[in-house]
Amino acid sequence: MAKILLALILFGMASYTVVAANNTAVLEKQHVQNEMLDEIERRTFLYFWETADPVTGLVPDRVPSPSAASIAAVGFALSAYPVGVERGYVSRSAAKERVLNTLRFFRNAPQGDAPSGTSGHKGFFYHFLDLRTGLRSEDSELSTIDTALFISGMLFSSAYFDGSDDIEAEIRRLAEEIYRRVDWTFAVVRPPAIAHGWTPEQGFLLYEWKGYNEAMILYILALASPTHPVEEGAWIARQEGYTHRLATLFGEKFLAFGPLFAHQYSHIWIDFRGIKDEFMSKAGFDYFENSRRAAHTHRNYSVENPKRWKGYGENIWGISASDGPGNFESMHEGEKRRFMGYHERGVGVDIIDDGTISPSAAVSSMPFASEIALAATLEMYETYGKYVFGTYGFFDAFNQSLDLSEKIMHGRIIPGFGWISTDYVGIDQGPILLMIENYRSDLLWKKMRTNEHIRRGLERAGFTGGWLEPDE
């Protein structure tokens, strides 16, 4: 009996030791991940804080290469500043001063249909603005989607700064005024869908926002407008081609769109968990789950690696709109391959892939597919960080299949590694910072669930369930 008791005691001690060791390993892993995420968020935040003009709020499209200001990047910046407050990077007073300056500038920026001397028309803004003057940059188009991204960031910052002092009250007043000024119906030139854009010289661009893409947020804002709303049929018109895009690719059935950014942008501000429109109700899953499946599709594709690109694997995946080495042809694996500069790449019904990985694609999938996204982020950060991680976080893209023999048109070749972009791009930095924060705290989702415009837009689009229900 004594021997049995001793054996049981020793077994219990051994089991306790194993459990304790496992718990310690889990805690150590979490500590490493948290330290990594802290550093990525901090550096990516600094992109917006240090490169934006503190007086106008204008944010360069990219650095260090010379560029115009991107209004979409301004929208990401307006969302980044509250994250900076929450994470202790800047004070609330400094952040709200920056937001107020930005909104004052955009409230007063000249509007009109002249080809020069304005920043926008009918409440919309040009895609690119001169960093110095804030006026239209060259022949830039009046962009509906980029205006929507700007408005989204503005509405989040106004929801965050909910205090009673004069500055925060003015932020909310200006945000409401700028949003109400946008005449969404102006862009409905071929009803009921919304056009991509407009120029004073050529009029409306030839295409509308239809099918599954990044424009969900555009339509929700346009439907929600208290002053110039589009008709409810616009959401149904946007879904033209959905059935064709519902496909099974690399083991996942999902509503396909190749570049991963389109599965992320609208989700930065809207929590799609548990809410569905009519199409997704019939499909049997929501848009959040769709984005999770899209992330897994990209990873599965990278593991299979049908084009045999160097570096692809279970922890190196994610193809999106990003920088590239340039437009040229070169031999790879005994075949002539076409490489691209800045271009949309992706895994969907059509596959566009030249071996270029966008760090933003995997990192910004963290809220949907945390296990695989964290593993990919850790791989890029720890293993390749000395090549692809710098002052403002991850460089925009890299391609390990290129070497010094290539005549690249952008970025540089690192011997033994491959090509890297040497730029940080605002519309890729924004999702990295904001989606990590949503993964860690739900910050943007929690605030935007309280926004009456977002709720109204979703309801007019036919969304039901989840947090939209009264008891949620």
C-alpha cells in the first residue's frame, strides 16, 4: 500500500510539473507575442504621428519616397490617434488637438468643380492632395472609396473623443458637418450603383462599385447619410456578381476577392461578427467568417505554392495590393515570369501572383484568423525583421525570388534574402495598426457600434442579428 501511495504521489508531482511547465511555456509565448505586438503598434503609429502635417493633418501616401497626401491615409491617421492615446504613445490632449486641426482643415478646404484650386467637390475629396497646399494633386480623381475611408476614420475619432470640453465638442460637430456635406447621390450616375470617381476634365469614371470588394463601407455610409442618402436598392446592385464569386478555392468556400485588403478595410470600423445581409444569410456565414476563410485560403495557397516562389510556406503568406519590384520579365524555375510594380495581387477566382508578399495582408488578418496571422507576423518580425521591419514598422512588401541580377525599378535587393520595398505606405500601415488593436481590445468596433450612422446604414442594407438586435 505504501508503495502504491508513493507512486501516486510521485505521479501527481510529475503531472503537476508537466502542467506547470506547459503553463509557463504558454505564458512565455504570450509575453513574446505581446512584446512583438506592442512594438509593431508603436512603430506603425509613429508613421502617422511623425509624417502627418500637424497643422493640416495631411498624411503622405508613402515615405520616404516623395508623394502627395492620401485622403485615405488621413482617415487611417484619424483612427490611429485614439489608439495612440489608449496605448500611451501620446496624450489625449495632443491627439485631440491633432484631430481638431485635421477636421478644421478639411471643413474649410475649398470645394468646387474647377480643375484646380480645390480639394474636392460635392463634399467628396480628391484621392491625392498636394502635401503643401492641400489642393488637388495633378490629375487626381474625386474618389468615392477614399472619401469613405476618410469619413470612417473621422467618425471613429469623433466617437472616441466624447468628452464635454470645447475641443472634443468641436471635433464631434465638425465630423457631423463634414459627413452631412457629402452628396452621395452625385456619384450615382448610373443608378443605383455608386461610381468609382469623377474628374472635372472627363466627368465620371467608367465603372461603378459592384461585386464583393472593399466598398462595403462606402455603401453603408452612403445609405446612412442623413442628408443625401442613396436608395436602398444600391446595396443589392452592389452585390451583382456575388454568386459567381462564391467559390471553393484551396479548401475554403468563401465569397472570393483576390487581394486580402478587400477582406479587411470595411472590417476596420465595422464589427461584422454575427450580423448578416440577405445574401450572407442564405450563404450560411457572415462577412467576418468570410474574411477568416479568405485568410486561410491565402495560407493554403502559399503552402501549396503552385508557382514555386521562394520563401512561401505556412508562415509566409498574404498577397494584396502592394509595392512590387517593377514591371519586367525574368526567368524563375525555368520559366519566364512577369513581375509587377505597385499592383493588386491576390488569390481568388483569378490568381495574380508574382512572388511578392505584403506583410499587411497577414498581419491585418489577425482579428479573423489569429492563430495563423500571429504565426506569420512572428515569422516576419523575428526571422526576417532585420530585412523587412524598420522605423515605422513593416516595409510595404518583399519578394525572396529575386536576386542581384534583376534590374528592379523600385526598392532594393538584399543579397541572400531578395527584394524589399523601401517604402512604408499609409493605406497598408493603417490596417496593420488598427486591426492589431481590434484583435487586442475591440477598440474601434466597440466605439463604432454606438455610432447612429453606422447602425442606420447597416439596417438600410438589410443587416440583422448580432449586436444590431435590441437585446445585444
